Amino acid sequence: MEFRETALSGMYLILPRVFEDPRGFFMETYHQAKFAAAGIPADFVQDNHSRSGRGTLRGLHYQIQHAQGKLVRCVRGEIYDVGVDLRRDSPTFGQSVGEILSEENKRQLYVPPGFAHGFCVVSEIAEVTYKCTDLYHPEYERSLLWNDPQLGLEWPIKDPTLSPKDEAGILLADAECYESSSDL
């Protein structure tokens, strides 16, 4: 695996080594020691899987307590995946990184605790799986507004299909954030 730290400290793009032959392919998607050596000492406790149609946007979600790190990959179709740094003491607070993840490129994105996360579907259908470093606690979940002008995100879709929760997302200026990395 190749680990590329993004412009946001702690957020990594992971390029697996893929072995292909006439039968198909094989790849390793997670190896605890290799992740730790790359600076991702995550212990994952929950796996999630979603299926969405073209134009669906999920996010930008985070938990103000029980912050979750997420290892995201698209196993079918293609998504544009985004992480937003919500650590107030970080030099990249409020900044984001977006990457295309697809069944074709087989890339993964590690979004660390202290970040909001979201994605939009650019293919007809997309299935996304992700590992989490903490359990889901709905009472602590928050949503940033996907099109907050302060974030300056350039989504590849203009009029996404949103859940009521995501339609009611709040602006970064009004959001509860992590005061310091030690809050995580």
C-alpha cells in the first residue's frame, strides 16, 4: 500500500497494491501494522455500507463527542469524497480535501477524528463501505451545510438529493467544533 498524506494533517489517500489476472483481482484493504507505520494508529470498531443513486450527497457529518475516524472506499461506482478539518487549533481549520474514489481506482481515504465527512455519487449507483474508529452516537451527530460558501467546496453535482438532516446542515461559522486535538 502507498500512503499519501493530503494537504490536511492526518488525512491520507491510500493506494492499495492490486494484483490482477484473468480470474479478477486481489488487494489488501487494511493491515493494522502498515497503517500504524504510516501514521494511522486507528482501531476500527464499526463497519458501514451504503448504496446511493446518482446525485445523492451524504454529509457533511461528524460527531461532536465520540469523534470518528473513517476509512472510506467505494466498492461499486464512483464518488467524490470530502473531509473538512474541524480542529480549531489546526493550521488547516475549515479547509477541505476531496478525492475521487471508485471501484476502478480502488483508492481509499482516511478521514481522521476531528473532521466532517461527506460524499456525492457521480455514477449511476455507488456502494460505499467505511470503517469507523468509534461507534455511532446519533445524539452527538452534527451536519455542516454541504454548500456553505465559507467551505468553498466544488462538488461535481449542482442539485444533489439530500436527506432532511443534510438539508438542515449548519454553517461552519455556527458549528460546534473541536477546540483542540486533545478533545479527540
